[in-house]
Amino acid sequence: MRICITRSNKHSYSETFIRSQIAGLKKYAEVYTIYGGWLPEFRENGKLLNSWLYWALNKIVKNVFKKSNNYFGNYGLAQYLKHHEIDIVLANYGIGGVKLLPVCKQLKLPLVVHFHGFDAAHVLTIEKYRSAYRELFGYACAIIAVSGDMAKQLISLGAPPEKIFINVYGIDTDKFTLGDPSKAGRDFIAVARLAPKKAPGNSIRAFKKVLDAFPDATLTMVGAKEELYNECLALTRALNLTDKVIFTGRKTPEEIVSLLHRSRAFVQHSVVAPGGDSEGTPNAILEASACGLPVVSTLHGGIKEAVIHGQTGYLVEENDIEGMAGYMSKLAGDPALALQLGKNGRRHMMENYTMEKQIRNLYHILSTKGSTGI
């Protein structure tokens, strides 16, 4: 089976799940990847799908006439898919699916679209693509969501329930190995973009309350120093936390594992952002659980399925800073409890969220739909 996977960026720091998706599927099928915007322009090796002339004409039509799907842009993509005799296209993000739709229709190629988060929730995105999504839903042979909440949202936008499959990102449990939070100090960790839907300020405010009872506690925040970084830095200064909250910037997966193994618990206060953006199932939470860390988070998106309240961690309502602080303090004061919840979390990941299981499920969807056609 020949699968073409599309992605908007080749080296996006926050899209490790797509790289894992590609690597995992290569064990089952012949995989081709293209990238460079919602309507891809480049092969995996960096070469253009189009000739330089058609690439330039495509840019002119896109920029001057505001027509993103046009003959020149679609031509190279269509030729690539035909040349490699692709059996099925997997488009990452709903917008990517919209842009791939005309070419897949032209070639009568089965199309599977994988939604990830903002593409199913962000208000302005939905307003812009609502009618295009309906057309996409009508043609796509399968629609993949990463949580039950996302599946419901897609149905509300017009997706046929029988076409929706829930398939969460998997985690490499050989890389994210079991640690022992009971041996760590009162050190909390967050691994996430400093984005509005992650509400890092709420995690910082909750941590401030933990310090009242446990002045030796620390909070390490791993993620690029972008987006809300300046606001978070200002908040730590205002709360006199500059020596207690550590912003590490980006870290490699190996460095993140090391930091997780030195922590008592993982925290992330996910919320629906002002523009409607929300989480699918945050990969960092799965990775923390795989490392045996209890998770303190919110009743939001796929987190409700990834974290079992009272068994693998604790969940509070969005913006409940007091509640989050209470559970963080509980874990700060009880290392044995952290150890037990962490072990339960590792077991939950092994039973339900391993990379092998999720890739196998994804391949089953693709192979089944690829063989039945559109």
C-alpha cells in the first residue's frame, strides 16, 4: 500500500506526533511525505513538486488573485500522486484536507483527514472553512479525531458519525520510561507551548499557592520562549517567583525524559482559549504518565480520557486555580501517593496509548478505506 502523508511544516517543534506517525506507518506501508503549507509544495527531500515556472505562477495567482487552489499549484501535486501511484492520502489538519480535496477528487483518490485541535475548535477557522469542511466531510472516506470531545465537535460541524474514528497519538514507552516521583523533591514540571490554550499563567498562580505550604517547591516550564513567555515572565516577577519558576526553553525528547524523572508531578492547566482554540489530547501529558508521573490538569478535551481522576492524577474545572493548587500540594506532601498514581498512569498508557497500538489502529483505518475506495 502506498500512502501519501501531508504536513504543513517539515520541522515544526510542536508536531513530533506527525513525525512519529510517519515513522510508525513506514513499518506497515510505503510512505511518501510532502510538506510546505496547507497545499504542499515540497517533496520530503526539499525539491519542488512543481517546475520553477509553475511554482512562480502559483505564487502569483495565490498572492495577487487570492486563489490558493489553482491550476498551477494543483498540477505538481497531482503529477506527484500519479507518478508514485499513491493509493490513499492522509491529510494532517482539517485545512490541509480542504486544500487536498480538489486534487483527490480529480484523481479519484481516497482521502483521510486527521484533525488535531485548533482546526476543529478555533472560532475564526471554523467560520472561514465551515462550508469547505462540509464538502470535505462528504468526500473523505474517514475523519480522524484525537478525543471524544473533538469527535462530537466534528459531528456538530456536519461530519457523518459513521466516518469518524478516534485515534490518539501514541507514545514510545521504550523512550519514555518509568521513573520514581517519590524520590524527587517537590519539583513540578510543565512541558508545553506557552500558548493561551495551555494557560501557563494559571499553572504559575496555582504553584504560588503551593509555596505557602511548601517553600522548597519548584516549577520547571519546558517550551519555546515564545507566545506568552513575556507575560509569564512578568507574572513570576510580580509574584516574586523568579527563583522558583524555571523557564528552560526548548529541550530534546531525551532531555525532557531526564527532567520528568527528576519531578514529583506534571501540571498543565488547559482551557478553551478566547478564540475557541482547545486541546485534542496533549502528547506531553501522555509522555509524563508513561514516565510514571501523576498529572494535575483540567477537565478539558482528551485529557479527561488520558488522566483518570483519583487514579492516575487529578483533574479540576478550567480556571479552578485553588483546586489545582490543592492537588499539587497533596502530591507535594505525599511522595508515596505520587508514586502510586504514577504507576497507575504508566499502566494506563501501556494498555491504551502505546505508539504501536495507535499506529496499528491508524494503519487499519487507512488500509480498510484505501481498499474500499471513495
